[in-house]
Amino acid sequence: MHSLLAEPPSGTRVLVDTRDALAQAADEIGRAGALALDVEAGKPRGAPAAVAALIQIASETHTWLIDPLRLQGRLAPLDEALRARSQPIALFDAPGDVRWLESCGVRVAAATDLLQVTRSAYGEQDKSLLDALRRHFRVAVDKSGQQADWLARPIPGPLRHYAARDAELTLALARRYADLFPDLMAIHTYAGGRVSLPEGLPAWVTRVLAGDRAPAYALAEQDGLPIDQETSIGPLIAASEQALEAVSVPRLRARLYRAIANLDLIELAPRVAAGLTSPCAVERAAAARALGELNAVDFGDALAALSSDPVPDVARAAERARLALSGDD
């Protein structure tokens, strides 16, 4: 258990809603050190989808509140500054914010997803920035702004504070994780801020990796590989091994382990068992569950050892798998 730190201080806050202010902010952002970014969005009446309403970026000394609505989407200076950075930007639950940024023409060179770092360190029970912050800081965060109308202008002062504070606390969490979990920070840093799926994999494997909710055996059958035919087993094993070689992102490997168990590919149990020693809790837990479903009795001792894992999600998954293998479940 880590000792709690005092609530991090605020930086100088700057509302950026003119071209001149954006040019200055982009120059400062380009030269800043560590950065964290967050996006607020809103859905215009009658529009098919929500739009980015405010982009907040925090450095050690400043927090910029960039208004894409007032700037009418003319954000090229910000795009250039973020794409030119060599240091990754910290985000919490990066995919959503990256989509909002890209919808208004802004991209990042690289981003570290602190939600995935959190889950790798502590398991999947932490689902929000507030959950993660409470592990490390004596902080109270008002999340009422999540229900606010972010399209209203001018933006009220309390909402500007709320938005700025989210970015500042994300930066504080990134600094804390950089001290505690540098390896996990590296694992969950992605070019362009998003996970790319490997090319050249069979369609059913790509759908598994993309998070398709259909069972793997149904996806394989749609690819002409029904699991009740002996001739399908070799291609299914080969495709799974190809994917395991190509994929390093822990949550994608967890999806592969689940698919291997769903396909009953016991031949791949040793490859799945390698995930028991992953630095990422999500992968360790998925490997344990898959071994239990495969009835991989050769790995009972490894599962017994993992049942004392410090992450509760992992310990529970390992113990359940161990009991299933012993017939005590």
C-alpha cells in the first residue's frame, strides 16, 4: 500500500479561444515538458454524434483550456505542436479522447493510457480517474461536471475549474506512475495514442482482437474453420500462434487467451501459461482463467502460486482455475 500524497497544486490557467491565443499556447505546449490531456464533449441538438467542446492540456506550470467551438475548428497550430512532441502525452482512457481530438483535426505523436496502467497494476476494479487518484492522493474530485452542457458559451467558471482540474490531476497521476511503474508506462504508450492491430492475421483473429463479442468458435466457423472438424484444428492453432507472436498489448493478449480457451486449443496451454508471469494484472488473470477452462492440469502448481498474487482480480482467477482443475469447484 502506497502512502497518500497531498493534493497536487493547480497551474496557471489560460482560456484559449482566439487565433492569437492559440498560436501562443501551441508554442508553449510544444516546448513544455510532461503534459496531460483531457477532452470534454457535447452533442448538439439534432446532430448524429457528439463533438469535442473543450480540450484541456496541463503542464507542470500551466493549464490551457482550448475552445474548439470558438476557434471554429481551426486548430492546426495545436495539431502541429502535439505531433512534433517526442515525449508521450498522458491521458486517462485514451481511445475516447483521441477520437475527439481527431474529429477536430488534432493528432498526437504518442500517448500513455493511464487507465491501462491502472488496470495492469491493480486489476480491473478501478474504472475511473477518481478511483485511481484515491489510491495515491488525499483528493476529493467533483465529477458533477460530467453531466454539464459543455456546448454552452461562455463556459461558466466552475466548469472551467472542473475541466482544468481533471487535466492537472491526470498529470499528477502520470508523474506518480512514472515513479512506481515505469515499465507499465512504457507498455501502455502507443504511437498516435491508439492500439494498432497487426496486419496479415486471419479475419476471425482480427475480430477477436478488435473485441468482437461473438464466441471465437463462431468467428472461426464464419471463416470456414468449424471446430468440430479435425481439419480446422491445425489452422486454428497456427493462427493463434501467429497472433501471440504479433501481439504485445496485454489486453489484446487477454482476448487471445480467452479465444484459445473458447476453441479448446489445449495444445496452446504452455503459450497461455506464459501469461501467468506477465507484469500486467489483466493478462495474468486472463491466462489463469483460460488455463482453468482448458483443464490444463499440468499448470495446477503455477495457478496455486498465483492464487496469492497481490492483485485481487488475479488471485481470484487463479484460485478458481486451480479449483476447477482439482475438481473442487
